[in-house]
Amino acid sequence: METTETRARPDAGAAAGAEPAPRGLTRRALLARGAAFGTTLIVGAGFVTARDAAWAVEVTTLKPETMATLIQMARDIYPHDRLADRFYAVAVKGYDDPAKAEMVEAGIAALDAAARGRGFTSYAAARWESDRTAILQDIERGDFFQTVRSGLVTGLYNQKEVWPLFGYEGESYSKGGYINRGFDDIDWL
């Protein structure tokens, strides 16, 4: 089950065949209530968990708010709707290290400063993906962004649990190579 907020701004018009909102509840009120309760992650003392509590990640060095922002940042850098937040949490868990804490806390502070420059109280307060992407573009040339982005390449895509979600069957050398295992059976291209 996807635990993140809506990826794109809702259309102004209602979808064809859509059910009408319950009496007394306007579409605007429904969206406002959904935004109020639509936070992706719950931050507690020493942990970050999903709204549905299906997973949690313990933090020992970073502030839980910093880890939650780092998870959202990871999702915005490499967005995949079919990947749950727990995969992104695993990918950035390595930053909860005393040797990296100062760099990460300073980087998240700079990210929040860039968000304030765009009218938000913090990066995490920017509700729309397009707004967060614009904030990331403000810091993308910096060392912090480049460190996180390059770390995500291996931190996210080396998780064997995500491979089936992308149709990747893993290495084939030990099984005779790709030629003997249907190298041309990719159906998602």
C-alpha cells in the first residue's frame, strides 16, 4: 500500500463517473481535511514510522524530523509510485551515523532554508511534489544533495526486495547467463 501523498495536483473538474461527495461536505472541505491528515510519516522520540505503522526506522544520531525529511527527499529525488516509503527509509538509514550527522543536519537545514525562500516553513511542509522538486533544484549543485543522490543509487536499487517491483530478476551469471534466461523477455519497455 502506498503511504505517500498524492503525486500531482488534483484536476479542477470532477472525473467522469465519480461518486458525488457526501451531503454537506464540499470537495474543497474534503481536500482540506485530507491535507490536514495526509502526512506521510509520523515522527516520534527516536523513531520515524509510516502513518499505518507498517514499518518504522529507529534513529540514534539524527533527529527524527531530519530522518523524515531525508526519506521524503529520497522519494522526491528518485520517485517510484510502486515503492513504499520503507524502501527509501532503508536507503537513507546509513546517514544515521555519528560520522555523517553534522553533514546531514547542515544539509537538511540548508534544504529548509531553501524552502523558506520559496514561502514554506520547511521542506517537509511543501505539500506538492512539484514544489519540493523546485526546492531540490535550488540545492542540487551542492555537496549534500550530490552525496544523498549518489548514495541513493546503490542504497535504493541494491535492495533485492525492490528488484521484482522493477521486473529485474537479479544476476544471471550463476544461472547460465542472460542469453539462456530470456534476455529479450522484457515486457515493460
